Amino acid sequence: MAGDGPVTAGIRVVQVSREEKETVGDLATQLGGVSTGTDVERYVLRAQILGAGLPGAIRAALLRFRHDGDRRGGLLLRGLPIGDVPPTPSEADLGVGLHLPAAGTLSLIVGVLGEQFGFLPELSGQIVQDILPVEGFEDTQHSISSRALLELHCETAFAEERADFVGLFCLRSDAGREAATLISPAHEALARLAPATVDLLRTPRFVTTVDGSFLRGSALPGPVIVGPISILSGSEDHPRLRCDFAETRGIDAQAQQAVLALHEAADACARKVRLLPGDLLMVDNHSAFHGRTPFARRGDGQDRWLLRTFVTRDLAKSIASRTGACRIVDIDYRKLNTTAAHSC
């Protein structure tokens, strides 16, 4: 029986048994007939209906995570079925993962946590995205990089419609087992800071820029800046973060020092989680930063390959940014400059 197992690299692990893996695989097979590319609404509804048949221990762990979160910032389900995995694609925008059995497994699981959704400017709004190394992006701060350290961040910190949870489902580890997903819980990082610094993080003295992956092909002369924002909100027991250390800056020198202090603290308490095929890491996008260590891209069809999805507890909060009943946020982020404030 699956259950809350040992803590691995600071993350609570739910180990899926052989019998439970078979049950999940059977449900994913039933879901596999619906294409996420042509009928995303029907697909998600079908996943949520079938999700009622998931083993009780798995559902219980997910429901606890949805309700209470976890002070560690994440939950790791280990041993889920992935089915046949083809060679790792060379490009992330081909949508190969959408049509794999593993996408069904992912959607079944995250349907317990909430609603899958996407952003139209990123990969045309795919709700299941391929995360893999792409030639030419090795040293960038995009999810398709490899040689560069992917800095700790909250996913889409620039967006009011950002996810509550981010799912990272491993189909293939990198050959050298170099890559590790980093996760840094908010409460641990904040505990390392002076109270005055924590108080400053709660003030709207920061700006953040829109991720380059949302602006590809835009030919803009400079970054799109969003702000002013606060990096920290919520209560002392349940802090909520909004920060990407590759994109977020202080408006003034004192605010920038606070960002640097938080970055240092978050780095100091970051844990490494080396994902194996069949591992699904759910990250609480408000209570933890996540990132990734460098690794070598080989381009031989055996490169690291994850499926990623965004989940919200409340799809209605983005209704003004979606067309009709769809679950794809449609915002032209090229026009989102909300401040001319200079960042340090």
C-alpha cells in the first residue's frame, strides 16, 4: 500500500506499490483515448472522473497536500507507471509528451489537486509540456537549458495567474545522473533572515521580468517589467512567495539587499532531489522555490526528459484572462510593462 514513506532529500515520499502501479496504469490507459491537443476540456474532465478510482492511499496523500501543503514545499510520488518512452525529442515545442501514456498518469494524479491549465504564449498553451535540453539554450535561464544552473524560482512569478502547484514527472533521467531538481522551503529560508529583512520583503519594493519563454520571437528591445510587487505575503506559519532569482530585483538598494539575502538563505537550505523514471514531484509554488543543477546535453535521444504541468486550486481566478470556458490563459505579455521603475 502506498503511504507517506521516508523523507528523501527533505521531501516526503509516497512509494507506490506494484498493485497500485497497475491500477494507475489501467486508469491511464482508459484516459489515453482523449487527445489533449484537440479536446483539452474533455480530456481534463475525463481525467478527474477516472481519478476517483485511484488507490485510496495515493488520493489521501494528495488531498492532504492540497489542503495543508507541506513545510518541505513538495511531495514526491515514486514508482508511477510511465509506459513506453520514445527517444527524447530534440525540441520542446513538438508536443510529443502530450500523447504518451505518461501524460495520462500525470493528469490523473494532479486532478486530485485541482485544475490543469496552460499559458498560450508558452508552447501554445499545452497543459502537459516537455521539459528537456535543447541545443542552443544550454546556458539560458529557460527550462530547456542544461549547462547552466537553473536558478531557484517560483514558477511564472510575473503572472497573477501563476500555478498553485507545479508537477514534474520524470520519464528519463540524464545518462550521467548529474541533474538534480532543487527545492528550497520558504519557512527555512525566512528563518535565516533578520526580522527587518522579512518585513521589507512584504513591502511592494520589487519588480520582476517576464520569462523569456513567454516572449520568444517578440524582438522586443528590452525586458518586460512587472511591478511593483511584494516578494512575501501570507502568515508567519504559511508564508507565500513571489520571486524568481533570475528575474526579480529590488527597486532601491535596500530592497535589492533583501533580495540578495533571501537568495543566499534559499541557496543554503536547498535540497537536491534526483528524479528517477516514474517519479512525480509536486512543488507548492507558493511555499517553496525550485530549480535545477547543471547537466550535460548529449543529443542522442537519451537526454533527461520530464513532463511538466501547472495546477490551480481555483481556475475561476483567471477567468478574465481566458476565452470562454477554456483553461488556457491568453495574455500578450509583450504589453505587460506595469512600471518604469529602475531595478538595482
